[in-house]
Amino acid sequence: MHLFRSIGIPAVLFTSVALYGAELAPLHANCSIGPSENGERFRLQIDKDGDCIGARHCGSNFSDDTLTRRLSGISLADLGRDGANLTATLNAEAGVFTCSGTVRNGELEGKSVFTPDAAFVEKMDRMGYTGLNSEKLMAYALLDVQSRWVESMKQTGVSGINADNLIALHIFKIDPEYVHGITALGYDMPDADKLIALKVQNVNAEEVRQIRALGLQPSLDELIQIRIFHITPEFVRNMQQRGLKDLTIAKLVQIKIFKLDE
């Protein structure tokens, strides 16, 4: 299974190809902008093929605080103005996205255009991220992937970073500080995919220190298991207080799986 789909990361479905040094093709699609489920931010839906009319979770969906802050030409209040003609615009380093249409039933419905920025592509090319096409650039724009963050991640020395997993690294807010927090604990530098797995499970330096203080020395893979099976410092202490000896992460996982602590 593709990594991004397996962890629920929104994907952009378009197939326009753009070669470095050639003119990048704009992307055209249907779009709708409505309120998120909590009503506090925008939910953007992009549908190239027209198969998502009336479907709320179809096509490519984007909804986060940065998207809401960066969209201009529209407000949440505007979604109550039935019949209003609006153009929502998002200016990003990777390009400019617009969604133009009419408000109907609390949503702006219309057509979108994404125009890639060749200067951004050139910056990425100089850093070694080549072969970017318009579909990836639109994802970068909507998710606010910026070249200065890409450069900062490159300088950490993390291996395996590529044009695709940059999206996951950014979605999970992995930055040099997080990377250094892991290596400062004495671990070897994780590669990009291992970093994503660690952050998906919310592995953090403070909890690792607490686990180590209880006499355990988990590997990076075991840190992921600790979070998956909810092996907290409190749980470890409880097992030790019951008189269990020679505890390892593997034994604690078995205790959790078979509910031997109950």
C-alpha cells in the first residue's frame, strides 16, 4: 500500500507532467470550499473528473488552519451568502491556486486553476529535488511547503528525503528541532520514512527519557511499538511494582496484547 494513502494523507489526483526548464502546465479542475465539520475553518475539495458532485469526502480534500489563514477573497461568513460570486485565492511559493464560482447551500462551487511557479521549481532543482510536476507543486502550495523548510531538512543530514515524502514530513510537522531531539538521545540519524513513522505515533523525547529512567533501552522500532500499544512510563512502573523481573519492550508488548495486566 502506498505510504501516503495508508496513513490518510490527502493526495492530488491530477496527471499533468512538467519537465524542468519547460513551461509548467496549469491544472484545471472542479472545486468546492465549505466549512469544516467543526465550522471553524475551510474545507477545500478538488475534483478533476467531475465524479464528486454531492459527495463530501471525494477527490482531494484539504482542511487545516494554515489553509484557512492563507485563502483570500473569501470568509466563512461568505458561505452564508447564497448566490454570491467569489474567487478564493491562495498565493504560495510553489504557485497560485484560485477557486472561482458561486455560493450554493453553504459552499462555494466552481472551477479551480493552479499556476505553478517556475522559480520555486528552480530552487528545488538546485537542492536536488528534480522532476517536479504540476500535481506535486499544487500539493506543496496547498500544504504550504516552502523552500526554506526543505533546505533546513536537507541540512540535518536525514537520508531518503524525496519530492514525495516531503509532503508527509511537512504534514506531520517534522522539522530540524524534532530530528535533533531524537539524535540527542543517542540514536543514529533516522531516515525520512522512519522519522515519519516516529512522528505519526507521536514519539517524543521526554517520554523516551522517562522510559529509559525505568531501565529500558528501546530501539527506534521499539519506540514506535511503545506508542502503538500504549506502553506508558506509568504502565511500566505498574508492571515493575507487581514484581515482574527482566522486563523488555517485547515482554511489555505481549502483556498488552494478551491483557495480562488486567
